[in-house]
Amino acid sequence: MELFPKIGWTLLSLFVAINYGFLINGLIRKVMARIQGRFGPPLWQPYIDMGKLLVQRNSIMHGYMHWLGPIFRSVGGMGVYVLVPVVIGEPRLAGFSDMGDLLLMMYFMFFGSLGMALGAGDAGHPHSPIGVSRGLSQMTAFEMPFILAVVALAAHVGSFDINAIIATQQHGVLSWNLFANPFASAAAFLALLGMNMYAPFNIVGAPTEIPVGPATEYQNSYLSLMMIGRSALAIGKMVMFMDLFLGGAHSIGAAVVKILAIYFWSVFVGAVFPRFRTEQSVRFFLRWPTAFGVAGVLLTQWVR
Amino acid sequence: MKKFDPDRPWDLTTLPTTMAPQGSRPHAPVEDQCFLGAEADIKQPPKLQEAVATIKNWFRASSLNVLAFGTGCGAIELRPLSTSRFDMSRFGIPGAPTPRQSNVFIISGYLSVKTLTRVIRCYEQMPDPKWVVALGSCTINGGMYWDSYNTIKVLDLYLPVDVYVSGCMPRPEALIAGFQYLMDDVKKGKANGWHHYLENLEWYRENQKQVITDWDLPNYNW
Amino acid sequence: MFDINHGNLDDSPDVGQEIVRRIHDRFGDFPARFQKADLVRLDVPQKDIIPVLSWLRTETPFVQLTHLTAVDWLEDGQFELMYLVTAPDLMVSLHLCVRLDRAKAEAESVFNLWLQAETYEQEINEMFGIHFPGSPRQGVPFILEGWRDMPPMRRDFDTVAYCDRTHPVRPGREHQDSRVYVGRKFGEKGYLK
Amino acid sequence: MSVFDYTTQPGFDLISETPNAGTTVDPKEVQLWFGPQHPGITGNMSVQLWLEGDTIKRGITHVGYLHRGFEKLMERRKFIQSFPIVCRMCVAEPDTTEYLLASSLEELSGLDQAVPEKGQWLRTLVMEMSRLQVTLMVMGGQVGTMGMGTAPNWTYTLRDFLLDSFEELTGGRVYHMYITYGGVRRDLTPGFAQRLEATLDRIEERLPYLDDLILNSAVFQQRTQGVSVVPAEWADELGITGPVLRAMGVARDTRRDYPYLKYPELDFKVCTATGSDIYARTQVRRAEIAESIHIIRQILQMMPQEGPYCAKLPNMLTWTIPAGSTYVRAESSRGEMGFVMVTDGSDTIRRVHLRGPSYTNAVTILERMLPGMNIADLSATMVSLQTCPPEIER
Amino acid sequence: MSLKNVIAPFSAWARAVQKPFTVPTAETFRPGADRYRGWHINDTEQCIGCGTCSDICQNSAIDMKPVDEPNKGDSGLRPLVDYGRCCWCALCVDVCPSGSLGLSSNYIWIDRDPDVFRYIPGVDRKEWDSDEKGWRKDDGFNLVDPDRVPMPMMMPVEDRVKTWAEVVLGYTEAEARAEAARCVECGLCVAACPAHMHIPDYIAAIRDGHYDVAVNHIYDNNPLPEMCGKVCTRRCEDVCSIGVNGDPLAIRWLKRFATEQFSDLSAVLSHEQPQIGTGKSVAVIGGGPGGLTTAFYLAVRGFKVTVFEALPQVGGATFFGIPKYRFPLGSLEKQIKLMTDWGVEIKTNHKVEPDEFKQLQQDYDAIYIGTGLLKPSSLRAEGEDLPGVMPAIEMLIDHHLGKTVEVGQHVVVVGGGNVAIDAARISRRLGAEVTIAYRRRLEDMPADYEEIEDAEAEGVHLMTQNIPLRVEQLPGGRLDFIWGPAEMISEGGGRPRPKLIEGIENHLAVDKVIVAIGQKPDLRWLPADVAEQISNSWGGITCDENGMTAAPGVFAGGDLVNSTADAISAIADGLKAVDGIINYLGLGTKP
């Protein structure tokens, strides 16, 4: 595909993905509300929030680094998304997946978080650095099993190319890495809990401890930018997990369902648990998930 | 427009026509300035301006983040309101943990002088436009603490109030009705206590300093 | 932790009577009032209160300071400190009341005996202006902030006058006392006075 | 320099261009204001913390944000006029203070003998219902401070069903103003017992799920076991009562030790747990919910259906009470609450002082538990100690 | 971390498929409970404006506001509630003596203007005014004491008729203070009392044990309080706010209690009135309560006052009209002694003649006429001239002057006023069987209800709806009292009127028929021209608002003027005349 149509299609796809992220966000609020025994806000509430954030005044400025935080964050999120192929064999929805590999994706994931951390740290409010330190410790912890899982898959395929990993899973459901390499999957899906920052791993922005953590001084347009970035990142991550473990998707419908299913895994856990303290969550990730990750790598070697 | 009457500071229909009071930051103009519209600079037809204002106000009214600050007794009814039984989030009213991200300040009853200092601080940290909902008798005329040495009696001498919800304490249902009232006002563009506060900052500051003896707040509002 | 003599106080049929008898034997004949099964009030002179309290704290089961508060007897020119000391196992409390001179409002601290007395004494210091030398938080604001007036719990502090001075109320109220209104309306007047 | 710097306000705000006067900042320390504007604080109070990372080095509680001068106000009101005030002393649990005021003045005036049987039963019912509703609230709030929304949503709703019963019986949801001198203000409504039973059934139906969510939850256990242990030797020294004490394994309960109202006639056990940590306190509260339901069922069965509910009162506008002083106590959901009441023969109270469990819990105990605590546990600890700011400062 | 504890919390997901707890949006504004404490309502018809709600409100949330159209007998005030103060404790409802105040079950009131949260319930119409639900007064919980402290009686009923001793014992100190403590100090009684006595003030003083203060308050506008304390018609108690739903405060007994505490009143009383009347003199004709009031308060101001009384004893109707078992002579004498001590000159057995009146007009600066009603009304039935038929007023005067009154074995007293009851009870004590014949129903009787009860208790037989037809002489000196039954018919407004049922004649054999159906004025002692000038159609005297008649310098008051025929009205007239005389003589500071 030519570059410019590709850019156009990717931007369109990104736009749709962000909207889908918003809807999923609304849906999750609904579902969370249901288990709590209430109706919850309307499905389109994230859009209204977004609109509201855009029409409110900003009243504070903590310097340009602070302002750049959400931009890093959204660039990171979008970077992840544009590097994943959403539908197999559909070049218009494949983004730039042929131009980058898993390592670049993970770089973007780190990049967003680190940029955010840098920006938030500039806010001056003690909640921000505390939240940042919590977030970074937890991130380092869950990256461990996640990287092990990715390494296991990459070792299996012999490449960090995501299209190659997808290609190995096209021999029926059982060939999905979810079943082909359950240990790596377990490691990755447990790490996903940490990535999505639902309970019990939502220590970063815990409202009852350090209200909204790193984002404590962000408001309005900054927040709206962060919402966009988070939405793109969430969909990007889900698509990545879909590609890595659920064999990708052959149609848009399948992608929608699989993304939702993967996302709901963390909601399913998050609704019923309180949160861990930082050191507990670090300890958690470095224990069973890491063990699973190591087992996944070993399994790959053994299968080979 | 009626003349601003210092004896009736709570009468928000008497907005003075002067510009922002002395001491306020130059970039806090009276015009509505936000990410989506530094429209004061752009010459737009009035019809369009009106339509844009309507849309903006609709967005503002439909997503009211309530600052989590239980200033008084009334805070106990905010819990049922925000949890399953009354579920205020279905009306688009979630809680917000920090003043930077909230739009509505619920003054849930009496304010001791010590709390008033914090309330003013939090109020000024909130981004404009922002609204104050005052609960119960205490905010109107002192309530049952009318002769207490440590509580203020008339809230609107110190902060602009957009909606009063009567009752001691108001039930969650009354609070929901209060929010609906506030939403209506916001949609119509009537609830502009924040604007009033900016314009009469000196007057408010003077009142605030009368009761707060240890004054360490800045004299401008940003 | 402490040498608590649970001794024969446990065995006595009426703990209140027994402990008062012992205090009388040891410290002097303070007036005692047996108010109910679990409460005895003792009026102790100021010089004896600390010895009585430390004796109770260290050598009897009356180990708990349930509260400490003050009363302002403005007419008598005195403050009264009320210590409620409880024997949690025996379920009996002693209300030890001490009168202080109001002009020289100072009392000895019991912080050394009970840790939490620091808060009680801090509050009494703030609210009544009674000074407890040696208590750790004397003079530190506890509840009030930026208070410039006399300690508010003193009887001669007029809270209404303070409110009138400091906290404006909403104008427009006007009250007619029915007694006065009716008298005036119907021409009530006196013929002797 | 005083460590009590009360000029700074929620968190640092460096933009305010006025550095917090009087504070010296250790470069390694972060100073953090936990409250009063804070979602994790139990009411309007604040804890000033000095942190190193997530660990608290030391801290000081600041109260007074809710001070209304109740004790002063009651000194200048007639006895009956004090009655609407006292329920505001502890917002969540108004009935205990109402009972304490009523019983202390009844004792001093000699009215206590006149309180009719049914009035006593109704008082007991209301007191126990109020204990139940607060315990439910705290039970959910405990896990709510740890970031789970599901359980608090349920328990607040269950509490709200109880508030419906309160509303039916007393005419008010939160401030009941029901227990007054000589008895209570109104009789039972027809069919009240059945509706209350239904509510109790509804609560009981949900309790196993709550157990699964809270006590049986692996994460909750990890978060709470061994956390914020109150040393046993503090029990007597600091006058700890209530669930905090019973979580140390000490079976003390004002209802049993200093019997009042109809509690001697009721069959209930004093719930204890061991460990003295947050988990143990939650266990005690969970057991007390079941026990309270059991007690309320008994009351509904044993209560006489007929009879007066309030003694014949003298003219309340001119009521005078002979001079005297007393101390009365009752078991609230937090522990022993007491009123020191001094009268001087006039028609007003001379001095009244509320002795609440939060007073030591939130100031003395909390401040001593802070060093070394993780900031994540602070909120949970405050809830488990059930600190209630309005009761501290009145 | 056991696996079981990891899995257990997931059971909560069962909740997700159940119905939410949330109140549906459509039902969000649920109605309050049946006794919810919502906004105030007030039945302005029932409200008496006593202000008790305002007194008990610890938030000072209730103001009493004058309203345009007050009802008769109330203060003209209505409560205004400030919802900037209210705490909805509903003590105002529970204390409301009339039960008019209530709380509705509405609870939503939202506004952006804080000034609107003030209103007068019932007057400012609100949508919840007709709410049936909400907090209402309950009989089982009373904040004021509705039960009067019972007045102890001297002796059992059966012994009473044998003696002339006083029937009522009077309160003890404890009882009086307990009774006084029931007062809510609304002041409605002040309006109802013709003399506007300072009732709440002296009751409060009695409550606090300051009886000297109480007596000073009482004497401030009543020189015969001990008499009033025993026999007053006490219109104050009729309007007493506690009396709406309970026993009214025993104001009369309390006044009696206070005045009986002191044998020497001069030592207790103090007066601060300036001596403006030195050199002026006033003649008071008729030593009844009105005349004595004028005389006393003018004497206090330094006037030279002379009282002319035709009977051997001053006191007028309070002397001869009230039996001694209700009002012992000693009480009266104590009060008269105070008057003479303070400068009133009293001339008894001195009947003023027409010529003398002219002389008095010249000798004195002003004259007060208070001769009362002495001419009995006629029975307007055949046989009223028979020797056994006698007017009650004559019988009472004779009795009090110590003359022997023959009543025989059986007496019928015609009438239903206090005079009739007094005549009946005196006859009963003289040993007769007594029947009272009254034209209307029992509840229409103008006499004091306590008097009626006491009379019945003493064995007086009451016959109501009984219209005398004629009296006939029977052989043996007895009389046949013939009467017909009446039915009550109401026409238009007004109270029901008795109408004779024709054709029925009942007979009653009696020894005496005592006629007590009222008296008329008798002005024959006045010079004809003066009488002509000042009298009116029914033979009484018409006065202006200062108490002055058409003749300059001649004032009048009491039964002659106001026809209400009770002592307290006469005292009120006397007080009016005091002001009138002072102003007439140009000594007052006119407002």
C-alpha cells in the first residue's frame, strides 16, 4: 500500500479505535455499576465527560514539562495502536505493523508511561511523585512476566514480528498461543491486570490514598488528552494481546468481540478485589506470573 | 442589568459591568475561555455564539464532578447518594477526588472558620466554571449553630452559591432535585457564581479576612 | 507493665465502698458520694489529687483514665477538674473532682500517668485556659485556629455577643414576643409602677 | 518552631507563591496533608504526614474542622432545647448521644424511674438498629478504603434500607431525634416489625456474599492481617473500648458490664477476635452485625405491644433539675460513649462533656501508630479505628 | 493466599445479573414516610399565636409575625419559619398547645435565592399545605403538662353544706410552684383579662418563689387581688393556650396563693407613681370593686379620695354578692385596710341623695359613679308578687348583713348565673332542698363551671330547659312552681334559644321561689337632670373611651356601664377612670 493512503486509513482506524475505547469505557462503568447493584452512568458518558473537559477553563500551569505529560501519554498510546494489525489480511487495518515489531510497541508503552511520569513529576504536588514512584515500581514488576511471555512467543516464532506470531496461530483454535503456550499466556494475562490498572493493582491512582496519583494536578484539556491516549493505548494493548494470544481476528466483528473479552478479564477481576499495596503487587508479579513466564519460555524450548 | 448591591451579594442578577477586579490575573478574563474557544478573539455571528454557548453549557451540565470534601454533617447523605440506592452517577454526577478535576462543590452544612479557610482554598483551585451547592439551613442563616462562636452563618458572604437545598439534612432525593435544578441553571447559563466571584473578589476577600484571622491565601484568584 | 495490686479489692462485695475506705485511710477524709453501683464521686483537695491518682494508677485496678474535663464555677471563682478513673475489670468508676482557683488556673499534669491525658489537657488548656505545666501540648492549638478571644468554654465568654460581633447573619428577621406584643397591643400598663 | 503548623492546606501548592510559613522542609522528607479535602479521610479532619517514599515517618492529626462548640451551646439552652443538638455530635450514629443526654438528665432529675417499659424497649431497639447501621457502613467502608467499590455499595444500600425503617419510626433518616427525656417521642407504627424483619432478612441474605468479598478475600487478608496492630498494653492505658478492644481478645462491652436499658434481658454474646489488626477488627464487626440482627429480632419479639412510650413530662419550657453531677455510658458501635453531666439547679445544663472513643482513637492511638506505616494503610486504619471527627471536637 | 480465598470473591458477580438496588429514576422522589418531618404546615384557624413554638425553638428559627386578619381571642401573631435556621426537630409541633402546627412529608425545596426560605405556614400558601402525611402532635408525648395540679378541698362534700367555712383550701407552696411551672408565658391571658393584669410575670415570679415580686405585679393593676383570686370569672383561663388541649393554668388559684402569702401587704408593696394629685380631690360613689380601684390608684397618686357607700361595708357585689364559703370576710378586710392605710377615706352607711350629689360636684374635682345594679329583674310570670317569691339579690344582701333568711324546706332558684348558684348554695347551707330552674341547657349556663360542679356535688338539683309559667299559692303557705319544658332552636347565628313546648305543665311544690335572672340599674338617687344627661336606653350609663360620662367631671364604671357584671370588668373600668380623671384634670402626660 502506498504511504499516504496508509496514513489515512490508519488515522481513520485510530479514530474508530478511540471511539471504541470510549464505548468500552462506558460499558465498563455500566457493568461495574451492575455488580455494585446500580444502573450506572449512560454508555456515552465518557463522550460527555470529554466534551465537558474541553469546554472547561484551565486555571493552572505547571510549566511545559507538565503540559507535555499527557502528550507523551497519548503519543505512546497511539504509537502502540498504529503498530498492531487489527484484522488479518486487511492491509488498511494493519497499520504500520510491517514497519515495527513487538519491541517498538513495548517501547511506546514505556514511553507513554515514562513521559507521563516526567510530566506529572513536574506538578509539584506530593501526590504526583508518590503516584509516579508507585506506578513505575509496579510497571517494572509487571513488565517482567510480560516480557518473559513475549520472549517465549518470540522464541517460538524466532522473530519479534507480530505478523509472524499471528501467522503461527492460524491452524485452528488450539493453535492459539493461549492454548499452545498456556504458561506464557498466564504470565501475560496476569501482567495485563497490572497494565490495565484495575484492582487489585490500581495503587497508582488510588483515590483514598493519593487522590488520582500522578494526574492529581491535571485538569480539563490535559485530562481530555489523557483520556484519548488511554483509550488508544487500551485498544492497542488489547489488539496486541489478541494478536499474540488469541490468533488475531479475521473480521472486524471478531476483533470487536475479542478486544472486549480481553478487556473484561481485568474488569472481571477488578470488581471483586481490593487493591494491593505497592510492595505487595510487586511481590505478586515477581512470584507466580514470573514463574509462569519462565515456564512459558522453558515450554517453548521444550516444544522446539 | 441591576446595580450590584453590597447588601445582597448573593443576588447573582446584579453582576457588575466592570471588568475583573484589581489583583486578579490578567489571563482570567470575564469572557468564557477554554480549550475549545478563545472565541472572544474570533468574530462570530451572535447566533452561532449563542448556539456554541448552548452546546458548551449542555456538556457542562451533563457531567458534574463533585469534589470529595465532606465539610459538614451533610456529607453523610452523600454516601447513599453516590452508592447503589440513589446512584447519582446515572445522572452524570460522579465524585472527583481532587479540586483540580471537579466542577461542583457541595458545602454540606455548617462551616467552621477553620474549614472555611480550606474551602476557599479548594474552591479557588477548582477550574472555572464551577458551581457551589449549599446544603441545609446552616449555609443559609447559620442553622442550629446560629449562636456558635466557631461557625460562619451566611455562606454567600464568603463564596458565591448557585443552589441552596433546604433541609437538615437534605435527603438524597432532595440533593438529586438540587442537582437537576443546578443542571437546568447551567444549561440556561444562569449559574455563574464563579463569574461573580471573580468580579467581586475584593469584596469576598474582605469578608473572608474578617473571620479568618490567620490569613495566608493569596489575594488574587487564578 | 505496672505493679497493679489486684489484691483483695476484687473480693470485696462493694468495690466502691472499699476503694473509698482505702483512699480515706491513706489520704484523708474526702467527701464521697455513692451515686450508683458503678460510680463514686470524690471531692479531693488540689494538693492530694496527684498522689491519689498515681496511687490509683499504680497500685489498684483503677488503671484507666476514662476522661478528664473541667467545669467553670464562675460564681465561686473556681474551676473544677473532673477525672474519671475506671477499673475496667471491676466495672467501677471514680469521679475525682478537684477545685482550682480560677485566678490562678494551673494544675499538675497527669500526662506521666496516662498518655492520652496530653490531648485532654491540650483541649482544657485551649477551651478553659487552665495551664498544665509539663504537659507536652500546652499552648498548641487543638480545635480552634487563629483564636484571639478568651477561651471559649469559660462561662464569662458570651458566644452570642461574639457571634454578633464576628459572624454576620442574614438580615430581615424580626420577632415579636407574643407576651410583649399582646401586652402592648391591648394597652397593658401598670398603675403602681 | 512548632511542629503544629496549621497554615498549610491540602497538600502542597507550590503555585501559591507563598511558601508555607514556618515550615522547614527536610529535603528527604515529603510533607503531605491527608485531608481535610481527601476522599480517604473519615470525615472532615486531617493528618499531617512526613513521608519518605510511601512510608510515614511521623504524623500529627489535626481536628477542629467540625467544631461547633456544642458544649458551650448546650450551656445556654434549656434542657429540651439541648435535645435536638446532641444527635449532631456523631453524625452517623445519633441515637447513642440522644440516649446519653436523656439518661443523664433523667438520672439527675429523678425521672429515670418513670420511663415506661415500652419506652425502654423502643430505646433499646433504636440503639441497636443504629449500631447495626453504623457497623454495616464501617464494614463496607473498610474495604472501600482499599479500592473496592462493590462491597461498600452494597453495605451502604443495606444501611439505607435500615434508614427507611428509621424514617418510618422516627420521622427522620439521619437525625432521628427520637430518644428524649422520659422515653421516646413516638410509638411503633403498625406493621413496623414485619417490615424491619424483612430488612433484616435482606441484610442476612447478602452477608455471605459480603464475607466472600471481604473476610474470605485473599487480597483483603493480605492487606489487613498484621497491619496496624494496636498493642495490648495500650488497652488500659489509653482507655480503648469497643471493637478495637474486642479485637485484642478482651471481652468487654458496656452493654454487658454496665447493664442499661433492656440489655440485661436480652441474649447476646460479646464478639471478640484475636490479632488486634485490621482483619481482627473487621471480624469483630462482622460478628457484631449478626449479633445485632439477633438482638433486634429478640427485641421485636419481646417488646410489649401496648402501653405508654413516654413518661408524663413536666413543662419542658420551665423544667429545672437539681444540682448534681453524673457520668453515664452506653455502647456505641465504636465503643464506650459517655456523658459527663453537671447541673446547677437552673433550667440549663451547667456543663456537659462527651467522652467518645474517637478521642483517643484518632489522636493518641493513631499518632502513635503512624511511624512506619505505609501511606496505603492509613485510610484503612482510620476506618478500622472508626475515627469520627465530629465526636472528637463536638 | 489459598486458592479458595482467591476464588471466593468472584461469587459477587452473581449480583450483576440481579435487579439493581437503585431507586428507579421515575420513582426517585419517593414520598416521605407517614410521619416524616418535612416542611411546616399550620392550620391558621386553630393557631392562637401563643408563640410557644418560638419559645421552644432552640435555633431561634421561628419568628412571630403579626398577620392581617387575626382570629378572635388569639394574639394576632403567626409563626414565621426561617429555613436558614430550622433543624426539623419538630419540637414546635410537639409543644404546640393548639395542635395547629405540623410538618408535612414534603422535603424538596430548592432555590438559588437564599432569601426565599422564610415563610408563614398556612398564610403563605405552599403546595404542601394540604399534605395529609407528616409529623403531627401525638397524645402520648407532651412537652407541656396538660394536667392541672388539683386544688385540695377543705373537707368532704357531705360536710360542706353544714358549714360556712371556706370550701377551697388553696395551694401549698409546692403545689403552687408546680402549677406555675406549667405556664408557657404566651401572654394571651393578658389580652383576655379586662384589667390586663401582668399574668405571665407574676406566674413566673411564683414559679421562681419570689412571691413579693408576684404580689407587686398583681397589685400593679388590681387592688382586690385576693377577691379576684377566689371569685374571678377568669376569662384568662378561657383563652389559656394550655387549655386548648388540656387543663388551663389555674391562674386564679395562683393569684390567690401569692396574695395569701403576706398578712401585711404594705410591707411588701412598693409604688413609684409620682404624687401628681396633691390638692385635688375625687369623690367615689359606690364602694364596689370599680370604685375602690379608682379610689386606690388615685390615692396612690396623691389625690384626696372619699368613697361613699350606702351599705355598712364596702366591697359592693364582692361583699354581699359572694357567699362567705367562697370569699371569707377577712380577705376583703385585709385589702380594704391597705386602701385606708394608703390614704383612701371611706364613708359607709352613707347613701348619696340627689341634693348631695350637686354638692359633691362642687366640692370635688371629679366624681366616679360605680353603684352597680341593685334593682332585680322581674320573673315576668304570673304570681311573682306572692310573698314566697323573693329576688336573689335581696336574699344575698340580707344574708350578708346578718339578717335571718327563711328558706323553708324546699327552694327553687330560677336562673343560671353565678348569683343563682350562690343563692342555691346558701339555701342549701340553710338546710333546704334546692332546685335550680334554668331555661337553657347546662352548657349554656353563664355560671362558672366549677361552681356548677360544686353545687351539684353539694346536692343542688339542676333542672334545665325549664321555663317558669306561673307561681301559685298552695294551701299551707307553700307555693306551686309551674313550669314548662323547652326545646332549643337555633336561628341564624347566635346561640340556641329556648322555645316553650306548649301544652305541658309541670308542678313543683316549694316553700320559696328565689328569682336570680339578673338585675337592673337604679339611678333614682341622681338628680333628675344629671340622670337624664348620662343614662342610656336600658337605664345604665354611657361613657366615652376615657370612662367619662356626658356630664363633665363625672366618671362611671362597673356593672352600670359595661353590663358584663363581673368584678374584673369593674376593676378595668376603674383603671380606665383613673387615667380619665388624671387626664381630665390636666395632670397626665398625654401620649
